[in-house]
Amino acid sequence: ASLCGQSGTLLAGRRGLKRLPRWAMALLQEPAPLGPSAAEAWEQRKAGLETGSLTLEDGRTLSFHIDGDRRSGKPVILLLHGMLSSRVMWVSHAPPEKCVYVVPSRPGYADSSDPGPRYTLTHFARDIERLMDHLGIGEFSVIGHSSGGPPALAVAAALGRRRVKVVACLGGDTEYSNPSPRTPVDPVAKDMLWCFAGVFRRWWTPFFVPFILRRCQFLFMLLGRLASRRTALFLRAMLRPEELPMWEEARGDNFFRIALCESTRAAVDPSPMRSGMAGMINDFAAERLRRFDFDASAIKSKVLFWSGELDKPCLDPTLFNHEVLCPSSELRVVPNRGHLGVLAPDTLAELVDAVLAAAATT
């Protein structure tokens, strides 16, 4: 999500009112601490999950958890987190009632091994195929958030409609190297090039992206350090003003805030299973450096694209996915939600219901 170019906030000072960007104000404001009941309930929920890891053919490890009873016969939904996140992002205050969640940490995040050299989206889809075979799961649906959107599409493209009933992208990214004149400007380019992003868009993919990956990987390390040390402030800055009440909510079961903070820390803090920021670097390259290694228009599964109305950085990519990459897909713009706000329990419950309803008719 983009942290730049957002609405300013008024700050009262000795010299009168000064205007600062909202993300800068968020970094200056310490969030209210969570009550002990929230932390205790969170630990109890995590302890009740079925966790495991799968050793793949090349020796890499893919960690996962299962939320719900996979032997109950209920529909299975695979949940894929975005960039700078991990599987615990999807832990809510109660187990799912209508389905079972299978939730991996994607390669290079948390306790999953780093992706291999030139690891592609289709390689990830094959990892998921092995995971589902290992768990004895035949049919399932997929939901991917943010940078988890393209991998979700890859899973549907590689495994086909026989196994993947529905694929849903929630505020997902797109193929920024697509030669179509309708390809949206990369939100990262907007962050780094500001008002010049449109001017230099022709050079962004062939010049700037390779330069960043070869010469500026320290930027990924700095971002990871910020996310680790100032996690709550880092995430709060990504919320729109309309979403702040659910972040500051004083209820003891504010899992929305806990899940975001814990998943980000797990994604970037040191782990013996991985090194550095390989997961984020691979996501950055997969969406920008090269074309997708699958044909999204050939996906036979039902495709849903959801995006928050306030998620300006990812709204255009979502529209491009719907109109160009997958013309037969369905689109919904969620009112009063931004990039992280779409993960709130009420919106996620609506999406799960939509996925289950679509799966029942395919």
C-alpha cells in the first residue's frame, strides 16, 4: 500500500497550525496499549490451531496452520497473506463456522524457507498443490490479499477448475510489466518518484526496478527494520482516517490490530528458516520485473476481485485485473475500507460468504 500523497493532518503548535502528512502524524502518535484480555485471548486462539510444516522436494520448508476441523467435510479455503505479513494475519477471534482455513506463510516470510532462484508464481502454485495433496484436500477455494493476489491467481491457473472452485483477490496487486496501455502506474513508483511517476512510467519496469533489485536492496532491509521496531505505528500509518476507530477500539477482542502487528513482526524478525527480506524481494520482482508466467484470462475457476473504496494505490490495479487480465471476473468495491481495512472481520466474513456461495454453484 502507498504511504505517500495522502491527506494532511492539522497539528497545533506554537507557531499556529501546521500541515503534516497523515502517515507522519501516525508515526508521532503512540497507539493506546491493548488490554491484557486481548493478548490472552490471542494466545489461546493460536494455541488451538493445528500447525505444521511441509518439506518440499528441493528441501525448502513451507509452514502452515489449519483453522477448523479439516475432517468435518466443510469447504476448504486457502488464505494467502500479502507482502510484509505472515499466516497469523488471518487469525480471528473465533474459528470459522462455515468452512476450514488452510493458511501457509508464503516462501521467505516467518517460518517458511526462502524462495529459490527465479522462483515464480507457478512454482508457488506447485508448492500449494503438494501441500494440499499432503493434507488430503481435493477441492478448495483461494483468497489472496495484496501481494497474495497474484499467487492466488497462479494457483487457480495451474491447478484448474477441477481443484480450485473460486479464487478471490482482496486489494490485490497486478502485472505492472504488462505492455497494455491501460496498465496502472505502480504504487511503489508513486511512492519513490512522486509526481514524476507518470512521466517515467515507461522506464520504471525496464530500468528503475532492476536497479532497485541490484543496487538498492538495503531499502528492503530498512523497511523491514522499521516494520519490526515500530510495528504498530508503521501499520497505523497505512490506515485511512475512517478506519482508525477499529484500530483504537478498546474492546478486549481487538484481533484486527493484534493480528496485523503479530503477522508483520513474524514476517520480518530473524528466523533460522530464512535470511533477510527474500520474501518481500521476490514479491517485488514477481509483480514488476517480469511478466506473470501464467495466463490469467484462461482461468476457468470463478474469479472475484474486491478492493476497498479508500484503497487508492490498489484500486486501479484491481480494476485492471477485472477489466483486462480476467474480463469474466466479478468486481466489488467495498465502501469506507482501505488496504488494511478490508481485513476487518465484517468485510472478511462477507467475502468468505461470497466465495462459499460461488463455490456452491460451480
